[in-house]
Amino acid sequence: MTFLWYLEVAASCLLTGVHLLLSPLLSGGVVKMLALELAGKPQYEETGSLPVFEPGLEGDKIHVLRTITGDAILLESDGHFALVDAGDDAANPTGREDLAFAGTEYYVADYIKRVAGGKLDFAVGTHAHNDHIGAMDEVLLDPAITCDTLYLKRYTDSDYSEKEQAWDNDIIYDDLLNAAAARGIAVEQDIAELGTIQLGNFKIKFLNTGYWGTGALNDDSLGMLLTNRYGRKAFLAADISGPAVITTPLEVGKVDFLKGGHHGRMDGNLLFCAALYRPKYVAFTHTQAGNYAEVDYYYTAVARSNVMYTGTFGGVVAVMGRSTACYAINEYCSGAGGAEMDGVPG
């Protein structure tokens, strides 16, 4: 570690303290807009202003699909494909009104068949929340889709204190394991023992593989650090919150592309995170209106990032070679399912 690195960490810790003190003020729209004006950065990078993604583009790719406020990400490298989460589904086995969503399972499955030819090397469930793995069992049960391995951390309902606001976590977790068994998909749940895995040119390292014991499932979300053959890095932060929102940026450092934590919410995006990640591009799987003013400020003004919202402007593909660029998935976004989910647990 260099002296500069330690200096950056110290400065980021100081900024995090400032963030905790001033966040009530920063949440005001006037303060936010003034800060952005002084920074000289655009407030948002609308995906409509991005060049349109073409499947023949060279480079390793991260397809962040438009599933409104859920996560569904298709990784592509050298003819190999993998799925990270799959968004929510339309099933509502508990019959709760607040869990009655229009699902994205058909959109995600159709995208995989169009782009990957239906063949996945592996799938990853980052944590047992509906908006991440709710649709994954339906996707993997599609007879036109094959998958070799499922990576999924163990989940026990009694370990988490989300009972009052919980989704049907145990049901969707069991459904996913049952789907894997039905399709003959190998299941790997000892994630901490894996080290680095490979997908084409991507070297992939799982982060936050342990259990914090806080009772909050998001705190135990799996993160994924991707590095291509040119050393370009991307980090998929899932819904990482709690203690891991401090430890993970320290381990990851600067990246070229970031799938922002917890849909752009404050608990997954401290100023500390933006200062250490400093991504060229950050994509939030949420709507523009549903995001927090402070988080916009952190990434646009402090990290100098281009910020994109897949729930508002459409899906995004990060193409990584010697450099990184982002493209809009205009052709496929028109078929996206999903419904607004602001205010529900996740």
C-alpha cells in the first residue's frame, strides 16, 4: 500500500464523518443543485444520450437490465455468460398486497436467450430478497436455458430480524434450490472457500462472503469484483449495507464501473464509498426519482462519475477492454416487465 492510498483512506474517513453530520442538510434539493452546479458536472447521464449497444462490440460486457428497482445482470466474456440475480417475479405465495408485483422473469429469460443463446456458465444469487432472486427459479427452469453452477450463500430465516417487513425470503430461497435440483445444476454454497473464479477473460472474486450477525440480510449480500485482462475493474455491490459498506471499498479500491449498492440508497452509498470507488460510470438499479440527493452529490461532484438509473432511462451495458464505455440497451428495454417498488423492503 502506498502513502497516497493511506492518505485517501484517511480523507475518506473524514468525509464520511462530515456526511453523517451534514446529511440532513445535503438532502435538501437546493443544496444538492448548488453543489452540482459548483462541481460543473451533469446531474444524470441519461441512457438515451448514450450510444446504442450493438451485440458485436468487442470487449467484456456487463449487461445491467432494466428491472425497475431489482437487480438482474448478465455477464459476458469471450463467448461465456453468467447471470447475477434475476429481479422479482409475479408469484406471491404469501398473498401479501405489498408483495404483489408485475414480475420480470420473462424479460430476463428472453434477454438471456437472445444475447447468450440460453447458455449460462453459472448463476449467482447475491442474497435471498425478492428483487434479487425472486425470478431466478423461473429463469433457470426455462427449458431453453441451461446453467452449470449456482452460487448461493446459505440462508436461514431465524438468523435475520426482518420479520415485520420481510419478504417471503425462505420461500424464494427454497424455490431456487429446488429449481437447481430439478435442472441438475450444481450448487455451491461455501462461497468463502472459492477464491477467484473465471468467466472468459474476467477474473471474479466474491466479497462479503461471511455473515455479520446483524440480523439484516442486506448486510450479508455477496459482492463481486471483476477484473479483465487489461486490469480494468468493475464492482457489483448488490445490496451491501451495514459494516460491509465500510470494509468492502477498502478491499476493492478504485473501479472503472460500479453497480451501485442497494439501488442507490444511503445505507449502501456513504461518501466514503464514492471517494474510494471513484468509478467512471455508476449504474443504480432504481428510478431517478427514488434516489437520494446525497448519493447523487457523492458520485457526481465528489467521485466525478457519470450516474445512470436503469429504472428510469433503461438498461446499460458496460463494455470493458483497455478502457471502459457504457451503452444503452434500447432494443430490449421496451419489453421489460416490473413495477414501481419504491418503499418496499429490499
